[in-house]
Amino acid sequence: MTYLSTALKVVAALLATATFLPLIPTNLGFVRSLDFPRLQIAVALVGCIVALLAISRDASALVLSAAMLAALALQASHILPFTPLAATQAKAADTCDAGDRGSLLVLNVLQSNRDYAVALDLIERQSPDIVLLLETDAGWQSAMAPLRVRYPNQVEQPQDNTYGLLFYSRLPLRDPTIRFLLQEDVPSLRTTIVLPGGEAVTFHGLHPRPPHPGHSSAPRDAELVMVAKEVAKTKGPTIVAGDLNDVAWSRTNQLFQNLSGLLDPRQGRGLFSTFHAQYPVARWPLDHVFFSEHFLLADMQRLGDIGSDHFPISVSLCRAPHAPARQDAPEASKEDHRDAREAIEAVQ
């Protein structure tokens, strides 16, 4: 029992440390990666608290249990906004005219995945207005050629470094541009999409590099801040989508929303965890669709496995004149603007 108690105390200390470390303002990849498994850490905390108190009530066990309860409360504060227990941030559309509705499919295909037919079948069945495919190389570009018939407007940037992107739209595009905002081998897309009713919507497709042990989060954070500030200046209807390599509850994501004023349809609805498709116990929300207050949410789904390590995510939006009156767009504070400056300075 002594050995088990000691082992549980070590685990308790590690779980508490893993919870509180991300509070440190740092770009260290190891620390920032701990933002990702908050749900998994929360579940482990519950189990460890119950197990430790069941076999030990000495002073150190009680202190560690109190620390774990505090850690659990902190983890819950991050996760609960992305459950049905919280209020929705992006409101649902009751009805939507065809000319005001647009649908988007985002899919990180996993570059080494060669189940091209599965992806094509999914796109055909879903029939979205626009498709954003990430981690696409020349093989994926060639395999997606049939899409060019149904989607006459394309932007293709295949790359063999897992950061290629392919974009297909049945809606007209204006000034589509591939940009390399911070790193010369990590592209992003900016374009204007014309809705069936004739209104122009600014679209950003992103896939920044992730933080991980030994790799700083600074480039990812700075790219998100740069796009957020650009969105804030645009002011019109806007959509930002992609594999952001960041979880919905992170400080960087909150900063992105506050600076851009964009809404997250996950809030009040669910996690919609898209990664890792093959490992249910290690799964969190990495693929995102944010949109401005000009839209209401018509539908949102996490779709099935297509052989990638990511699940596809599908979102349908309704452009509604009354939408801004129904929704409260996030706003940036002085601290947010300070953090944004520091994020950009960190990569200069």
C-alpha cells in the first residue's frame, strides 16, 4: 500500500504541475503543448483524487488532493464553455434563404494518407460550397482533379512538407492569394468569396506549425495574431478556417477571437474534437471555423474517418441582416493588444 500511495502522490504532483504550467507566459513548446490534453488531464485528476483518498489520508495526501481539486477546477473552467452547459456564442439560424447560405468542409487529409477515393466520396456526399484540404502534396492535387468540374474556382498550393493546401469553390472568388506570413514554407490563403446573393465574404485558410517539445509556439501564435488584426481592420463578413494546431480553449485562441471579433460555433455546443482520429483517448479540437457576427450557424458536424489522423469538420452558415443584433462579438482589451504586440515581437 505504501508503494501505491507513493506512486499516486507522484502522479498527483505531475497532474497538478501539468495543469498549472500553461499559466506561465512562455513560448516553450513543451509548456504550450499542455494546453491540448486538458480533458484527459481532468479525467486523470478525478481518478487520482478518488484513488489517493481511498488509500491514504495523511497530510501529504490531503495537500495533494486539495491541489488536484484546484487543478480540476481550472481544467473545468477551460472545458465547460465548450459543452452544452454553457451559452452558445454563435446563435443558430431558424431559417435561411438559399441565396444567403454557404457551406464549408475543412479536412486535414494527412499527407501520407492515400485513400483519395474516400475523401472524394465524402466531398461528393456532403456537396459543400467550398472545400479546404490541408496537408496536400502533388499526389493529392492530382487525385482531386475531379473536383475541378464541380468547383470551377480553385486555389492549389501543393507542398511535400505537410503544409500544402488545396481550395475549391463553386462560388466565385476575387483576388485569391497564397501568402507566407511568417515562414517561407508555410502558406496561408486569403480570398474574397461571393455569396449567391452577391455579397462579398473575406476568407482565410490557415495551417500554422504546431508547438511541441523543442519547438516554440511563437510562429503559430504570431500568425494567428496577424490574421486576427487583419480581420479586425476588414470589418465585413469574414470566415477563418483550418487546422490551427491550437485547441479551442487556449489563451492564444481566446486572444485571436478577442482581436478579430470572430465567433466560435463550438461554444455552448460541444468539443467537436477532430484530432487524433485513431486514438479516442488522445483527442482534442484542432480544426476550426470562426466567423463574424454577420452569420448565424445553420449546421455544424464532425464527420467520419477517412483514413487521416483528423476528422473532417463541416459548417453551414447563414448570412442574416439581423445576426449582429443577436450575437455579442468578442472585444479586445488593452491587455489583449499588449499580448498581441508581444506575440509579434517574439518572432521579429
